[in-house]
Amino acid sequence: MAPSSSFPEPADRVPADTAPADSVSSDRVPADTAPSPASASGADAHPPTPEPDPAPPSRLRWRVVDIVVASVLGVAVGVVFWVWSTAWSTLSLPFLAFPPAAGLLTGVWVLAGPLGAMIIRRPGAALYCEILAAAVSAVLGTQWGMQVLISGALQGLGAELVVLLLLYRRFGPVVTLLSGLGAGLFLGLGENLMYNTEWQPAWQLVYLAAAGVSGLVLAGGGTLLAVRALRRTGVLAPLASGRTAAEV
């Protein structure tokens, strides 16, 4: 037999898969077992607190768009006031036999108050629009001069009181008609105090009632038709009267 040719292997030649487990570096920790920053710092993790929603704009506070639209309404209706005043001598001819009946035509002069109240829907809108319209007619020139400012204030107050009593929460058809009625009654009251002082009380009462009816029909009814027509065109979209689902 041939002598054996095997020799013992050197002690340092150890297979790689038999390397001691403790030879692995202790700093090689799997990523999924690394401590989270929150646990490392000892602080509890809390979800972020959501930001509160901004408060909706107050329905009683005037905005720039409200001021602009109210001013445009006041000026436009002021021109109508001036035209009506210019034609008054002719319009009142059929009532010469019984002048108090001419109050049935006065509703046009109180249109600005209900129109401003129902379109703008802000405190003071009726008063502002009626006074501005009266001022425009005075500047353009009427036979009553600057006294129309007093009339405008009274008429605007009559329309304003209606929506004020309802805390500016309701603007439906009934409220619209009532605002016209209130403006008409205040017109009749003011006219009796300033111009009809020589009439007997019965005539003044007839004029007051006629002015109230005229305000109800011409101003209140006219406002209903005007707002509905304007809403269909979309021009009232920036305003509360254009965004509401209910008809005015």
C-alpha cells in the first residue's frame, strides 16, 4: 500500500459558514427593528390637532360688495324718483277733484327702501338706499328741493323697521310686501305733516291709507318682481339674496 499523503489542515482555515456568531458586528441591527424617534425620546406620539374651520361671515356685517350694490341701487332708483317727480304735475291731474286719492301713485317714491332691504339684506340697507335715492333726485332737481331728504329718511325708516322687527332673518314675499306697506305709511305720515297740513283729518287719513296701499302694491310688489328677475340673470350671485334657495 502506498503511504497516506493526507496532512492535517492548518487551524486557521475554518469554513466561512462556521464562523462564530459573536463575530458579527453588534451595530448591524435590521432597519425594521430600529427604535422610533418617539420611543427613543420617551415622548408619546399624538396625532396633529386639526385646524378649526374659519367662522362664516356675519350676516349682519356689511361687505364691500354690499356697499357697492346698495350705492348702485340708490343712484338708479334716484333717477326714477327724479323722473316721477318731474311728471307729477301731469300724473296727479286725474285726482284734482279729490287730492287725497293721489296717494295711490306715491308708491314709486318708496321703492328704494324695500328693494335695498330685500337685495342687500343687511342692517340699514333700506334706510341707506332710500336716502341716497332721495339725494340723487334732489341733486337732479325737484320742486320740493332738499326736503326730499327728510321724506327719504322717513320712508326708508318705514321699510327698515319691518325687517328690524324680524331681526333681519326673514325676507320672504310677505316681508317684502310689508316693507313696502311700512314705507308707504311713513310717506303718508310725512307728507301730511309737511305738505298736507291744511287738509281736514279725514282727507289726511285717506291719503295715509292710499299711500300705504300704493307702497304695498307698487313698492312691495315691484320689489318682488325686480328681485326675481335679477336673480335669474345671476347678477345677485355674490349677495345673500342671490344664493338663497327660497324665493324672495
